[in-house]
Amino acid sequence: MTRLKQILQEKPIIGGIVVAALFNLFLFLALLTQTLIYIAIGDMHFFSIILLQFSLMFGFLAILFLLIVPYGLNLPNGVNTLGEYSEAIQLKDSSSLKHNVILGLIVVAVFVAFELVAGLVVIQISFNFVNLFMAPQPDNLGSFSWVYNLRPGIWEEVAFRGVILTMLLKKYSKRTSIIIDGVLFGLIHLMNLLFGADLLSTVVQIVYATILGFFLAYMYVKTESIVSCVITHYLIDVFGQMFIISGMSILTYFVIIVGLVVSIPVMINSYLVKIYSERFLEV
């Protein structure tokens, strides 16, 4: 076990792949547990199903990243306590909390603005702000999206920015680390295929997530904090519930999502993060 820990710490790409694999494994175990409970209980109300799913996924990932990763694997960088762990993943410093929260909100505003533009210029995209406050339905999480998206917002950022990127930065340059981290973040979305997603839409999701991963990794490096990354990721997922895409060809879908919805706002936000961090965060 000691040798394994040493390999994971000294070879961060391998360590990153292992952490990403464990992330997907624990999500799978959570969904398997949900299925077994559903079989045992029988019919369940839709809200009960999504509440159970959220609770299991959030709980399984909490076990992974609050127990197994820091105590079992001593990642990142040989941590031994939760205090060392929170500091290593750039969570402990509260001196710049306000500015990181503000930065996250600014960044999200830019992303949402471009999603709204896409909804205005592309007839196949519609949006409805009321969706965020409706009762949960099978085709829309409604108001529960504010809760449900805490899972990816928190644990995907802890995994890919807090743990994996921190390990990469110890050995590689900032640019190389950001690229590797973004690619790993994109590739975990291959798991969507296991849940019935078609190949082409999964490819679009991987490209989208990779570009977004590059940006979140860049923001983590520039701010030296995971807070703005969590806020950005969480709210992007929440506000995504406003938008409905229908009757769009895969090529148009790719161009709109990758070009207008993610690439352009990522370029604008990268500049905003740079000047904001230099002005207010002294990084």
C-alpha cells in the first residue's frame, strides 16, 4: 500500500487517472445502490427517486474525498489530516473568500449571458427562468436543481481541481497541468454512454467539458482557491436547467454549444480572471 501511495504521488498522471476512475466507480456504486433500493421498495414517487439518487451520490463521493483520498491514499501531496487536506486543495484560506465568491458570480454571469444570446438567435433553443422554481418533473429537475447540482459543483471540483490539478502542479508546468486536468475532466464524461446517452451527444459533452475544464483549472491556478471554481461549476449547472434544446442537428448543436456557449465566454472569462486576480487577490 505504501508503494502504491508513492507511485500515485510521484506520477501525478497515473494518480489523476486513478482518482478519476475512483470518482466514476463511486458514482456507479451509488447508482447501483439506488437500483437495489428501488427494487426492494417498489414504486417510488419521482421526487423520492431523485432525492435518493442525490443523497447516495453525494454521500458516496463524500466518503471518497473526505476519507479514502486523504487518509487512505494521502492525496494530494502526502496529506495526513483533514486540515492539511483542506489547505492542499486550496479551501482553508478564508482571507480572500469574498473576492473569490464575487469572481465566481461574475464568471457565471458571462456564461449565462452567452447562453441567453444562443437562446435568442437559435430557434431550436428556448429558455424559461421559471424552470428553476418549478416542482421537479421527469424532464426537468426544477427547484431541486439548486440541491442536486451541489454534487457536481462540489465534488467534481474537489476531485479535478483540488486533488488532481494540485498533484499535477507539483511536477509539471502550470500550462501542462491545466491541459492534462482539462482532458481528464472531459474524458470522465464518457461514462454518460453507460446511462443511455448516444455517442455523438457524448462527444459534444466531452469537448464542452474539456474546454470548461481548462478554464476552471486556469481559474484555480490564478486565484489559488477552489471556492470560485465550485461556485462557477455549481451555478453553470443550475442555470443550465433554464434551457431546452430540440430539433437541432448534431453539427449545429456542436457549433452552438462548443463555440457560442463555452469557447467565447471562456476566452472572455479567462481575461476577467486574470485582471481580477491581479487586482484583488494578489496572486
